[in-house]
Amino acid sequence: MQRDEVLARLRERIVGFAASHGSGDAAEDLAQEALLVLHEKYAHLDRIEDLLPLSFEIVRFKMMSWRRKAARRGEYTQVSVADIPLPDPEPSAADQFERQEMLERLTRAVGQLGGRCRQLMRLKLQGKTFAEIQREMGAASLNTVYTWDFRCRKNLLELMGGDWEAPKR
């Protein structure tokens, strides 16, 4: 029997062996890799009696390598996209009510702030940096603006009842 015939018969047995040991989808790939190793490293072997045990040993090592790689990639712990619950894009009535209530509390509290704090909050909401706020408000140093910001936020928190969230009922 020619070497090509031997390898063709071996390929069938290798695919069956790999498929029976839990690598059904990858059996063809494993067989191809094993045959490549046989062709490159063991070209001097011609008899099926020599090639058969060697090919199974190669496939066994390839399967272990394939499983280690799959474990490293997290393929055994993947979750189907269909199984992931998606959040409802529309807020519930309770969420809308809480948001409206928070907005009203915040509006009342900002209205009670002093002029400098309101101006500082307005500039921050416009996306200005602290350096830009320093220039616009005429502060002596950047640390002064940081201090104003800290005090204004602290004052705002106190005016909102000491908690950013809605008061517990």
C-alpha cells in the first residue's frame, strides 16, 4: 500500500477518534493538523502499523492543546446573546416620577444658592474647565476655584437634605 493510501485511511480513523472524544466540530481540523505533523516529521514511516499509534498519540496531544486554548479563551463559559436580558429602554413610571422629583429638588436647591455658586454651577454645566472658570470669574488662583466648587457642592447637598437621592419615606 502506498503512503498516500495509508494516510487517507488514517485520516478517516483520526477523524472518528477525534469526534468520539468530544471534539466533533474540530475533528476535521485536528485530523488535518495530525496529518501535517506525520507528513513533516515522520516522512520516513510508511507502514500503517507504525503510523496508527503515532497518529492517535499526536491527535491526543492536539486535542489537549485545543481544549486548553478553548479554556483560556473562555469558550466553555460563554453565554448566548439570546440569553442575556436586555434592559427596557423606556424608563418605568416610577423612574420617571423619581427623576422629576429629583429635578424639582435640585431646582429648588440651586435657586437657594448664592450668586457665585449659581454662576460656578452654570459655567461647569457649560463644560468650562476650572482654568476657564478662574479667568471668567476673576479668581486669584485655580485653588480658589476648587475651594469655591467644594463649598458650593457641599452647600447644595445640605439644601437637598444631605442626600443626592430622593428622601426616604
